[in-house]
Amino acid sequence: ETGVTQTPRHLVMGMTNKKSLKCEQHLGHNAMYWYKQSAKKPLELMFVYNFKEQTENNSVPSRFSPECPNSSHLFLHLHTLQPEDSALYLCASSQVGAGLAVYSYNEQFFGPGTRLTVL
Amino acid sequence: LAKTTQPISMDSYEGQEVNITCSHNNIATNDYITWYQQFPSQGPRFIIQGYKTKVTNEVASLFIPADRKSSTLSLPRVSLSDTAVYYCLVGGRVKAAGNKLTFGGGTRVLVKP
């Protein structure tokens, strides 16, 4: 496997279900991200993890719970979702500089996404 | 974060050059300009990044005027497979807390035969 992989590619769940999305990056990066893309809306950044530590939470509802056990894996745990949460969920990774004094901007590599439908 | 404005859609024909202009009037001194391409049901893919003047790679060119308040992505001799949504992003070289990209609506480019 190369690049960024996501599983499952498609998921249909009821509002009372609990499911998890998985993302794995094989690029040796140290930062990972979750984005949400709803129909006809721009990509929205949800969470950022840097060196396994969550550094950004863009006011995401608590029914979305991220987990980053190591720098290669990222999960998004879902519970009691609403139909309006149906969207394409994208994972991305990038390499960032170590230390707060170092500024770096590198391209983000995106996975293929998980198409989520909440019934 | 600087806000970007780009056309909603553009049509072109195979073999033509496509130029997409993005406005970013409140770009900051440390901001870079980056373009991504997205095909349906796929994640965006990095195309090109620049700070000023002109940048060229194997797939595109990026023209940035001296005031940096706009930028133009140029796709030479497009093919049908270049049909996609193109996003212009403006962001600084952020500290190691992680890059924070803000995507706008993008420009939907349709290449016709």
C-alpha cells in the first residue's frame, strides 16, 4: 500500500449506530487531518493531529471522536449521527517541522475518502 | 486566514490552455498560494505552490503579480482527464501545530471534446 488509505470506502449507518472510520498513511508523515465534504459545500477541516497530539478541533460536535494512536493511523469514531452528517470524509497527512520555532508548509496528501450515509 | 474568490465554473476544449484566476486581496506577508485538484469522489491532489512571480512544474504554471492580491493557475493543452474542481488556497507557513488549509468553493472545469 502506498500513500494514504481509508477504510471503508462506503458506509451506511443508522442514527443509533456506532462505527469507526480508519485512515492509514504510508508516507512517514507526522501530521494527519480529518476533513468533511458535504454536497455542494467546500471541504471543512475537522481535526488536526501533529505528532499524535490533537492540535485543532474546528468546533466539531462530540458525536465525532478522533483517535490517533500513532503517527501512521487516524480514526474517526462515529456515534448517534444525524442525517446531515452524511458526507465524504477525507483523511490527509503531511510533514511538518519539529518544534514551534520551525515554520514549514508542505503539501497535504489526501486519501480517497469514505462516503458516509446516515439514515 | 485570507479569503479567496475564484470563478464557480469554466468550460474549455481539449488542447486549449485554461487559466483560472483567484483573488486574495487580504493575503498576508507570510502566506503562500497553493492549488489543489479534485476529481469526483476522490481527495484533492496538490498541483502547485508559489509565493511570487512565476512557478512552473510538469503539470501547470502559477503566475503571481507583484502585489500578490491575485494568482492565475495555467493548465496548458488540457485533456478530458483534466475535468475536475480546482481549489485556490492561501495560507501561511504555519508553525508545527499542523497546516491548516481553508478550502473555498473551487472552480469546476469542464473540458469538452
